[in-house]
Amino acid sequence: MRIWPYPAIVAHRGGGKLAPENTLEGIDTGARLGLKMIEFDAKLSADDVVFLLHDDDVDRTSNGHGPAKSMTYAQLRALDAGSWFGKEFAGAHMPTLAEVRERCASLNVAANIEIKPCPGREVETGEQVAREAARLWNDVEPEPLLSSFSYAALEAARDAAPDLPRGMLYERVPAEWREQTAALACVSLHADHRSLDETLVREIKHAGLRVLAYTVNDPERARLLAQWGVDAICTDRIDVIGANFLEDAPK
């Protein structure tokens, strides 16, 4: 089994529920609370800039409207991606992957880059996100962990940057998880924690894979998953399930 250099607790979309998601301000929030790894979503603008956004549309997390894939990065950057969350975050923008790399370096945090392609852009997004990640994190330890719900995107990422570690993302772990993760040479399997049980975790680990469970916001559930052998827990509740949560748990 490949060495797993990542922390046990990962901040979902940068700052969990304490800051606007997929922003530098969110990353700052997670780091300020001591988190040593962040998860975030990367996709392509219309002019092929890799930037951070979860949804296909910009409506929910900005003051803009419409599909992200039809906007240039200059148009996307001009949007306010913070005021929807709180007035103290007014003016936050959707950062580029390059900006995120710089912030991760300054804060000494590791990255789980979820490749989140807009519809119809799976292959090109996987390829370009992986190439950009490999370039930006060159000779950095630990390497960024790439993941995606899109098999096609992760396959393209594998071909573009074969040395970067990969994890297949599932809402529900399918019967063919072994075949899919093997074909993609994955180091990990990432799953909705509600689809996991102790037996499945054991089977995944026995297959030589690490396990990341998302999005775990209940402390008792987090402890149980850790007891089952889950390697990483991605959480929104970074105020409750902090960096040292498992170490500080009563024995």
C-alpha cells in the first residue's frame, strides 16, 4: 500500500461552513483553525483558466447568474463570491488554481483537488487540472491528491499527470469499484460516509486502497469511521471536528 502522507481531517471546500466555499478566505479560515489539509473544487472557465467553483452555475455562491462554462475567467473574477455568505466576506473572488497553490504554500496546508467539470467538458477539465496541478506543486510534499466523480475526468488526469495520486469519488460505492479504481491506478476511494459500513471499509482497505469519507459533520460518526479504519474525514464542521479531533478523543 502506498504511503499515505495526508492528515486525518480535511476541511471541506476550504473553510467548511465557517466561510464562503472555494475562496482564499475559506482556505484562510480552515488554516486558522489548525487544519492541515483542504478540499476544493476545480473547473475550467470558457477561456480554459483553472479556477475554483463547485456548481455548474455561479448563481448560488456569487452575485452573478448563468453557467460558468460560458464565462471567461475575467468575467468570473469580477463576481462577488463572498457576500452571499456574509457581509464580512464581501469582495471575495473565485480564485485560480495558481492562487490557491500560493496560499497553500504560505499556510503549509495540503490539497485535495476535486476535478469538477462542467457538463461536456469532462476530459479537457481532467487533463488541464492535472497538468496545472503537476506544474504548480512540482517537487512539493505531499503532492496534491486528485479526485473526481467523473471517471472520464479522472482517466484524463491519469494520462496527463500519471505521477499525481488519484482517488475515485462515489456517492454510493458501486459493485465495480475494484475494477474502476484499478483501471485508474487510484491510491484511494472517496465515498459519502453514509454509503460506508465496517465491512466495506475493510474490503476497500484489503484491496490496497486508502479511504476518505465525506462529508462527516457528526463527531460520533467521525470517531466510528476512524475506528473502522477510514484514513481521512472531510468535514464542514471544522469548528467541532478539528485537526486534532481524533488524537484528542477520549480513549
